[in-house]
Amino acid sequence: NVNPFGDGLFRITVTNRGPNTANDVVITDSLPGALGFRSVTTTTGFATNIGNLVAVNLGSLSNRAQATISLDTASIMPGRLLNRATDENPTMAAVQAGARR
């Protein structure tokens, strides 16, 4: 459950499980309407947002490389919320993204 107008920090860890370099890795996150975007940072690459749509371009990740995305949000209503991040390059099956709040 999320408190109304509370802060929410999501950390998304992206790992290339190899064996090859993953190129053009882009992670997107379309925040649910009950979450407002505040900021996003990434340990590699760059991030942009348009409203509640966040896109993080990680570029290339070598075998076993990791990147961490931190997404700061604010809730605008109480209740359970589902937030998913997606790898936009379906050919990069070895790239694994996990998120925790």
C-alpha cells in the first residue's frame, strides 16, 4: 500500500547475463496514473521523461555488466500499485531487469 502524497523510490537493476554485449539497451517505464514523476537517475547512459513515461537509454552493456536506475515518484492516491519497467529491445533476451521499491 502507498500513502497518499507519499514518496516512492523504485530501483531497477539491469544485468546483461551474456555471453555477448547487449547493444542499444533501452528500458521504459510507463508509471501508473496514481504515481507522479519526480526524477530519474541512472548509473550509465541517460534518461528522459514525458509526463509519466520514462525512457532510459543505457547504450551497450558488456557481459555481466549492470546498470541501476533510480526512479523517484509521488503517489496521488492510496492503494496497491503495479509498476513495470520494460526492455524495449526484444532481441536482448539475456538482459534482465528487476525492480524493487
